[in-house]
Amino acid sequence: MKSEKTLDELLDEPIVHLLMGRDGVEAQEVRALVERLRRRIAANDAHPLRQAMSRSHREPDLR
């Protein structure tokens, strides 16, 4: 059983349609925002400084 809905499933919910309609938000605007954020997060994770920092902050090996 799937525990989390996809973005498309959430945007298809009737209550979400009502809220977005009230706020004047289009589903495509939400999709575009999520895509921009996904790309920004991926770019930050791929940044060499970010990778170096994550390597240096690993938990110590206590074996």
C-alpha cells in the first residue's frame, strides 16, 4: 500500500481544487514551482562544496 500521494494525486483532490480556486492558483503553477525547487535542490546537492561538507560531517565510524 502506498503511503504518500504524488503531486498529481494531491492536485486532483476536490478540496485542493476548491482551495486553489479560492486563492487563484493554477495546478500548472504549483507543478512549475515544485520543478524549480527540485532543480535548485539537485543543483545544491551537486555543488562540490556541498559534497565536501557532507563528507566531512559524517558520523564517526565506531567499529
